[in-house]
Amino acid sequence: MTPASRRRLARHLIRLSISGALLLLFAMHIGGRPRVEFIDRVEHYLYDARLRASMPGTVDPRIVIVEIDEASQLELGQWPWPRDTLATLVDRLFDDYGVQVLGLDVLFAEEEERPLERLLHELAAGEFGDDPHAAAILMRLQNNLDSNRRFAESLIARDVVTGFVFKDTLRSGEPQATGRLPEPVLSKEQVAGIDVPFVRAAGYVGTLPALQQNAAAGGFFDAPLVDADGVFRRAPLVQQYEGDLYPSLALAVALLALDSPPLSFVFDTERDDYSGLNLEALSIGGQHVAVNEQAAVFIPYRGRQGSFPFVRAMDVLSGAVPAEVLSGRIVLLGATAAGLLDVRSTPVAQRYYGVEAHANLISGLLDGTIRRQPSWSGGLEFVLLLLIAALSALLLPRLSPLAALAFVALLLVSTTAVNFWLWTALDLVVPLASMLLYILFAGLLQISYGFFIESRNRRHLSRLFGQYIPPRLVTELAASGEDASMQGESRDMSVLFSDVRGFASLSENVEARELTRLMNEILTPITAVVHEHRGTIDKYMGDAVMAFWGAPLADEDHAHNAVTAGLQMIAAVAALHGPFRQRGWPAIAVGVGVASGEMNVGNMGSEFRIAYTVMGDTVNLGSRLEGLTRQYGVDMLVSADTARLAPQYAYRELDRVRVKGRQEAVDIMQPLGLKATLPAQCLAAAETFSTMLAAYRAGDWDRAETLLDSMASEQQETVQEVYRARIRRYRNEPPPADWDGVFEHDRK
């Protein structure tokens, strides 16, 4: 494994460790060991947001709230009202308005005692009690004034649900139970063998026995499952006390409204155990209501306060309420006056009447619109989180910071959309906070780490290579993870030399400052061409430029890029002829030589001066090729290895030579242009020259000269004169018998 590969692997492992550590933290939260309060708070916020976004926002006329409000208290006196007033209210609701069910969201735990009733009781206990006639009169008066009995009698044979309160704990000296409980919906015998962690009560404050005895049912209206932030989102449908199960006020009212259907629990039929983990629903006469492991439900709030009709209690007593508002309706009697403190914080409002929260639950039970959060939702949450973590770990390290940011945004939107689809289409409550927070934190950490590493590498690479290569390649080098060391190494690369023709005479005829500007005008486009084609500027040598391809960033197309750059350099300098002429400067041209092969690259020099450069036989060959362009009268020459590595171009083989300082012969080639765009006559001319060269190397001087003449008729070139001169020489001084066609140049 190369050092660059090891570095890339180390970075990937670090990024995977970041994702893994976050995944472990969120997985522990999902498993409940431990629960992270911050994640729970965000989950509560997201639950509330989804609920508010999907509420129907309509008014349900089936359930009417008779409110104990400030106006009614001004009319009827402060609460609690006299029991005979309440009896009259119950009579009005059932006899005059014909309501279906009445639920009492108020507690009647104590008997009402009036001063007149107390006086009659004292008289009966005193001397008047010894007179049978007087005692009978006093007893008749007491019975007529007994408001508690009248209120209790008003409940007989009517579908009235009383309210009571369960206690979750008992303080020292506090009585465990007062009043009377209704009949349980399921007895301890009926739930025997069911291992469900119901909400268990330690005691209760029940209704007066006389009232409860005459009422059709009763239900608790305390809120034992208020969340940690104090918001009333969930409510248990039943609570367990001494083994028996008692209904909530909402469930008791709904059961009466549905004609008291049988009640049972629904478990996962594929499992044998009847535990909270397998509890799926509460069956109400065959209609399933999804519950959690505690037999609790999310309250399906219809909208903000006012989702049900409200009528004042005093208007019911006076008969001012239109009959159609109450006829056949479910009625809840509850407090809305500020002084009675029956206000709760809910997902839809900070101050929400408790009686209306019960109304929302009753409406949901009747309609079957209660969303479910089954026991396996935690498993689904973990699977989705695992999928998100895998996508993040695989893709984020490969993306740029900006692309990673866009990916994080896309992941947030898509995750929220899928979750909201489960919410609205399937009525599933799947936790969302863990996934969104994981995406945010993982994205932030991965992007920050990537940005830090890339910035550090870019600064490091800019210090090393900023003077040699364009910023774009610095960025690519940082992203590639390749070895950024400037230590010497051997690589297959391409090197290019370019030189301005006639610079010596040019410098003699142009003033120094003008010459500087002129050279800047020439070197700027040449440098731009090198950078555009992924090259590295090695050095400027007066009028000459040296560049190479394949380092510091590896380039499989180094030969092709070098040839392309060389041809475009020639074109860029030719384009300067017009502007130079306007300035009075002479026309200039450049010669280019390119060689490809193995060379050494790295920082080289002395302790006083060092430079990132290339060395080797291939480098020397590139320099010699640039020098040979003058002798052959062409703008550019490349080695045979370069031509082989850049086959997209067409070439004309000019010669086989042995350059000064090099023992091995080399074929030198002239690039003609891209094969796909080269005219046919150009290719035909190259083929003719190749035929001439074969005749020349075979010693067939006459045929070679004839072919040269045919080419001269179309275009006179310096290279043709070079070969004519050689042919004349070899006719007079034939080469040795073992001549291989190599021409040896003794000049650089």
C-alpha cells in the first residue's frame, strides 16, 4: 500500500469513527440507556410541529362543552354551586335537551352542607327530637332540603359519567382512598396473565358514594403521563388499582356513547406472551384503538382551542341554548374560569382547557383517528438511523464541503418527508429527532473535519507547489490524498521545453524595459496554456520555459496533455503577432520539444537554494528536441515514446537521431494535429514523407530524392533541404555497410 493510500485509509477510518461514535450515542438513546434529554426535547418539538401541521382544524359538533365560566359564576355564584342547582342542570340537559351522555369533569368528593340543613339537624337532635310529631316535621323538611340526595337522584337511569382522581404517590399521613370508585372496566381476574406495565395508582379521591352509586359509570381525569416539559400529549386509557383496571373519563364517556361494547386487549398473535411489548391495541366492540405498552394513546387534538361548541352553564339553566346544539350530543361539564385552574399546556396551545383535552380524546376514540406508536417503532427508528448513518459515512467523505452541505440538506428534507408520510398516510408516530439530529451532527462534524483537513492540506500544498502549479491542481491534489512530499522519486512523466526563436538578436534591438514587457506578454499565455492542461512550471530560463506533467499530481494522460499544451503554445504566440506589430515589436515564434519517460522529480538543489524540478536522461532529450526544431525547420518535435503515449494525434516521423550526450538513438516525430480533424492531404503528405524516409534509410538515394522533389512541388520545407544535403553527401561519401539510418547530431 502506497503512503497516499495509507493516508486516505486513515482519513476514511477517522470519518467512519466519527459516524460510528455518533451512531452509538443515538442507538443508546433509542434503547433508553441512557435517554438524552436534549433529544427528547427536540422530539417533543417535532411531534408538536407534525401535529399542528396535520390537524383538521374543524369543529366537532357531536361533543359539546358546558362551561363553568366567569359569567356563569357571576350569575349562579362561585363554584362549587349548590347541589340542587346542579341537579336542575342535569335535569335540563336530559329532559329538556335530550343529551346522549353527560361527563362530569369535576370532582364531587364531599357532601354539601347548608346552614338551614345544619339547623334542622341540630333541632332534630335536641329537644324537638323527643316529640314524634315535631320530629316527623323536621325529617320531612330535611328531606326536602337535602340537595345532595336531590343531585344523586338526578343521575338515576341517565348516562352520566362521574369524574375522580387517582394518586400516583401517597404522602405521610395521607389517606389512601376517599369516596367511592366506579365499577372497573376489567377486573383483576380478567387481566390475570397479562404482563402489561399499566399506569398503577397508589390511591384515589373518589366520588361521593351516593352519586357514584346512581351514575352509569365513572372515569379518572388526572394526567399521570404529562411529558417532562409539562405538555399534555399522551393519556392512559386505563389505570390499574389493586389489580382492577379503571377507565379514563374520555374512555368511559365513549363507551357509553357506543352503547357499552365489550372491552379487550389485542396482542401480537404471533407471540405467546401477553406483555406490553406485544400490546397492539384496545378493542372497543371490535374497533381497535392503537395503544402503547402502557395502554396509553396520543391525544388527537383537532385544532386550537374552540374545536368543540362551548355553551355557558347559566344559558343551559335558563333554556337560552338552541335545542339543536345539545340534542343527542355528548356533553362534558367542565371549568373554563381562570380561577378554577383547569388549564393544561398542550402541543396546540400553552393554555388549553382540560375539559377540551378530554373532548379531543373522546372524538378520536369515536372516529378511530388516534395515531399509533407501536413497540416496534423503536426498531424502525434504529433501522432508518442505520441507513442514514451508512449513507452519510459513504458519501460525505467523498464530497466537497459545499456538495456535502447540499447532501445534508437533501437528507434532512427527504427524512422529514418520509416521516411525515408515515404520520399522515399510515397514522404512525415514528421518532424523528434522533435521525435529524444525527444528520445535522454527522454532517457538521464530517464537513468540519473535511474542511479542516482539506484547508490544512491545501495550505501545505500551496506552500509546496503554489509557485509551480495552478490553484485548481492544488485543490485536486488535496482532494486526491496523493503523496504531497517533495522528496525525490522516480515517475513516468512528460517534460516540455519551449524557446523563443532569435531571442539574442531581439534583446539587442529592444530597450531593456520594453524587452521585459515583451517577455511578460509572451510568457503569460505560455504559462496559462501549461496550467490549463494540468502542467507544472519548472522554471523560466530567460526566454525559455520548462514544464512537466505527472507531478506532483499523477496524470495518466501526461503525454497527451503535454503535446496539446505544446501545440497551443505555438498558436498562442502566433496570436501575438498582430498586437506586437501595433506596438512596434518584432514578430516572434517559439520552438517546442516534448519527451516522455522515466525521470526523477522532487526538491533538488543546495542548502542555499532548492527547487522542485525534474532530472534525468528523458529531461535532457526534451531539451535536445527543442533545439533540433531549428535544424529541421519545424515548430515542435516529440520523442517516439511521447507519440506512442498520445495516439490521438497524427505525427510525421522526421528522423532517427543520436543527440549530443546520449548514446541511444531515438525517433523524432513532428505532431501534425488531432487525427479526427486533420485534412486528408496532410495525412497523404505525411505518408509520402514516410516513404521517402524508408528509401533514404535503404540507401535508395534516387527514389528518396524523387519523392523529395514531389513534396517540394506542393510545399517547400527546411526538412526537405536537410535530406537533400544528406543525400548529396552520402552519394559522395557512402555510409558504412552496417549503417542503420541514424544521424548523429554533434550540437545541442
